[in-house]
Amino acid sequence: MDKANRKTPLTELNGVGGKIAKKLQQSGVQSIEDLTFLFPRAYQDRRHPQPILTLKAGAISTIRGQVLSVSERRFRRRSTLEVMITDNRGVLLLKWFRYNRWFKSNLQSRFAPGSEIIATGKVDFFAGALEMHHPELSQVNGEETSGIVPIYTLTEGVNQHLMRRIIRQAVDRTAGQLEEPIPQETLQDLSLPSLPDSVRYLHTPPDDADESSLNRGDSPYHLRVKFGELLFFQLGILKRKRELSTREGISIPLKSSLTTSFLESLPFDLTEAQSGALSEIETDMTLDVPMHRLLQGDVGSGKTVVAFAAMLGAVAAGHQAILMVPTEVLAEQHFANMSAWAKDPGIPIALFTGRLTGQKRTELSHEAASGEIPLIVGTHALIQEGTVFSSLALAVVDEQHRFGVMQRLALKEKGKAPHFLVMTATPIPRSMAMVIYGDLDLSTIDEIPPGRQDVQTKIFTQSDRAKLHISIAKEVREGRQVFIVYPLVEETERSELSAAREMADLYRDRIFPNLRIGLLTGRMSSEEKDAVMKAFRHGEYDILVSTTVIEVGVDVPNATLMVIEHAERFGLFQLHQLRGRVGRGRHSSQCILMVGDQVSNEARERLKVMIRSSSGFEIAEEDLRIRGPGDFLGTRQAGMPDFRYAHPMKDRELMAEAQRVAGELFRESGKLPDNLVKEVNRFWSDRLNLASSG
């Protein structure tokens, strides 16, 4: 992080006793140095108080006036504290609904009738008149009377006045001791101020500061703090890449005859995007340093064909290649496809999952260790203790975000220094991929192979429920299968959403008693989930009621209708992933988005993106714009550092500058200055060695 390595106790500040220190520590502020870097979340412009007569409801305003009265009014069990003020042209009531005895006593002693007062807060329309509820007060000629005032995120028991006072002390003590780790010429080139100047400015902006720029977070002082994080991130990536480049990998010759024969045997030609991605992968594999590459593509874009062609290159060179996937159902699906592709050239291929036990497991383990089996598809069983490979040259991970960081690291340790390819059906912008996937190079398949059908998408409300049931019955009558997806497993008192378990019973008992209904939820064991999914793929269920566990990887060509209940509760890209579970066969398919009758117009407009576009890249970009990277990803990517100030998507241009500067610093010096290395290591903490695992 951008801060010194000292940890001075909070209790050294005036006004901070053990009780306040403990409250601050519970919110993550452990030291005076932490306080220094706890920047304001907003700023209030108190330079120009408004006349009371010009106030408008809903606005946050600052007013100056004379106290007319201070009173407490009681209404049954509740009471309010009220201060009436005037600026000689208008009258305004300041009101508090929540207060304690100390607050009341302090207010009465500081702001007696006749005293001058400055109040800042939100103006509300109440009982036919404008009022200001729970305003922040200060005395005329007090330390916060005018100027641009910082607003901090608070912890319980610490108000803004106290927070400003103790942070001002912290800045006075530490700002002058801060070191600037970024070279001066770099800051000058980017017209950025120094770190000490930025810290002082952000906590105590001068009267001539641009309040709008401060609140937008795009002042030069904000940009300096953000740039520091982004630069340390990029330097960590380059540092890790340089370390990996020193490892001796396995060089695979370009364009083997085995790969060429396979591609020629396919009943279709690769798209330009597939060919380009394969070329990037094969070029990487010719090097004698291990490849670390991400292959991303939309649902149905043909990533597996590209990966298999690369795996054949490793086999043709006399080595082994493995594919690891998160579930047994997905492993069996890939194994079936790859077995068909490997049949003509006669390449041995094995399936390695947790169900493999006893003598069969012993035999396969021996054949993998001896190199007799060059191609292996499996689950996490591939990385369990005792699984050894003769000469692993390429490790491929499908839907890598389903695996933990340590699992992915363990896979790479199964060989001397195997090439590493991860695949994902979550297409995201390059700037976002830079953050999520660390030092992996990026290949993108942004075309859908010819013949893949678009899925017709419709929005239904609760009043269309009968029409929905007719659509379901029609698909089943024609021999097709149906997915029905719910966001919850079972009803709770806190939610009105329909739950998968209850609705599966309803469909089974009352709506379609003659149809075969299956249930799949995330709370089932892996064995139960695999059994249900296998039964659905084999046509043993007409309808599968499920939570979002079927979002990725499931391939059921006979499923032609996807129903998503409470679609307004899902992100756009999650809806697209779910929609991708149908339209995988030769029959036309459709996706019905069920929404509540009370859904907002805004939510309705958002869902219309699903009707307008079938491109996962377009939908992901829109989803990212609406929800931001945190919600888009669902959970934080393990192994990635914390960005406290920078926003990887909003600060794209700054990220690009950081990437450029990081490259220049490495090229010019070959070795970073010690103070910069210290900041990079501190920013990444112990995560830097995990980054290359994706």
C-alpha cells in the first residue's frame, strides 16, 4: 500500500482513548498511519451558505442563521429535539429523531437562543414545511465554519467532528514523513502531485479547491493515490512474469501432423477467431518457458476444439496433456467428445475422477506415471496425492474460476514446468481480465461457429403464467426437455421469491403430475448433483428444476426451453450463461425470463438487452457497466490484491498508463529501486506467488 511501514498506536492522538481506539480497530483502522490513508468518501461545500427561502427538498445544503429556540417535543413513546433558526428572511426547523442525553445537553449548551449557527444536512418536506433532519452543526468562527469539509465513512460511536479532528492530527504527524516511491520524473510526466501533497490536500482541501472534482474522485490528488495502486499492481505482474520466464519449460514444435490431421478431419472449418487463438497458443508452446494463457470465449464458441488441438501438439512431441474440469458430469462430457476425436489417430485417452477406485484407479495411475496414456480428462482427482505423470507438457483447466488457487497451483506442480492454459465461458473486457487473471496472456474467441442457433428470448410476467405452462407442455409433448431455474433453494421468512425445492414439488404434484420432474440445487452433494444431471442428460427427466448450479458447462442438446424465474434478480451475464444451456442441438430453442408484476421500468429495460443481443461480450460489457466489477464477478477472485482506492474499470486510462510506466521502469533499470520493490510487495502481500495460477 501507499503508506509507511510504521504502526503508531491510535491512543497517542488527543481525544482517542481505549474505547474509541477499539471502535476504530474493529472497522479496520489499526494505527495512526491507517488513519492517514482513510480518505474522505465525499466533500461538502460550506463556503457559501444558502438563504433559507431558496432551499429545496432533497438537496444537501448549508445555511447560516440565529437560534430562535431549542426544545424537546414528546409524541407518545417518541420524542424529537428541535432547533428553530432564522436568517432574517426565512425560518427553518432543525430536527433530530434519534439522540441521547449527552447530545441534547451539548446542543443546548453550545447553541442557546440568540447564538449564531451553521447547519449542513439534507432538506426534507415534512408536514407542509421544509425541515432539515439530523444536520451537522458548527459554531460561527469555529474550525469547520466554512470551506470544503471532508466527510468520512464512520464507525459506530465516532461522529464526523471527532473523525475530522483525529485524522487532522494523524496527517500532521505523518504526512511529512511519507516517502514518495514513484520516480519524480514519472510524476512530472503524468502531471501528478507527490504522495505527501496528495494526502494533505485530500484531507484538508483549500478554499479554492474544485469541490466537484473532489467529489467525483478525479482530482490530480485522487489520481496520484489511484495511480500508485495501479502501478504497484502492474509491477507485481511484470515481476511475476519475469520470474516465470526464468523457469525452463518444454518446447513443443509448431503445427504437428497430428494436429493438422485432426483439424482436417473435422466436419467444419475453424472460425478466424478459433484459428487465431490456436496460433497464439501454439506459438507460446514453442518457447522453452512455460505458457500461461487464458482462452476466453462465449458459450458455444468452440474453445474445447482449440484446446484439444493444442493438446495433440503436446502428444505429438512425445509428452502428455491433461484437461481438468470442476465436475464429473462435465468431465464425462469432455471425455466423450475427446474420445471420438482421438479414435482415428488411435491415441489412448483416460477419464480420471473421484469415482475411480480400487484396481482400476491403480492401473490408470500406473499408466499415467509410465506415459502409456498421453491424454487424460479428469476432475480435481488429477491433483490428488499419488497421481504422477511421466512427462506433462500441457495442463488445461476448464471453467477455472470453479477451482481454488491452491488447486490450480497443485496442477502446475504435476510436471516439470508444464504449459498452462485456462478456459472460461465468461467473456470480459481486456481491462477487466487484466485484473482478474493476473499475469495470464489473453486469447479471445469472439465468433460463434456457423450453424449455432440463436435462442429466442421473451419476457413474461406473472399474468403470463398460464401461457408459460402451455409452452412447457408443448416442448415436452414434442419430446424435448425443459430447465426451470430459481434463485433460491427453499423459502425463508425473509424472502417472497419462489424457491426451487417448493416449486419442484408444486410442478410434480399439481401442475404436471404426469411428467418426470427432477431437482438440482447447490446444497446437494457432488455425487447427488452428478446423478441428477446425468439422468437429465439421458432423458430420464422431462423438466429439471434447478438453482444456478447449471449455469456453466452442462450440455443437453435435447433441452430446448430455459425458464428463469425472478429474472430481475439476476445479472445480465448470468442470464446469458443460463440461456446458453439451451440451443445446443438441432432444434429451435427459447428462453423465457419470468419477472414480477411490480418490477420497475428500469429493470424491464435492463432485461430487454437479453432480447436485443445474443453476444456474451456485449452483454458482459453492459452488465459490467450497470453493476460494476465486484457484483459482476460475484465473489472476489482469489489471489488478487485489494484495490482500496482505484477502480479497475472506471480508471481504465490510468490502468493503461500504469502498465506503460511499469514496462518502462523494468526496461530502463532492469531492477527496481528497493523502495519501489517494498511497496509492490506490500501491495500484493503474500498473493504475488499465487497470481499466475489465474
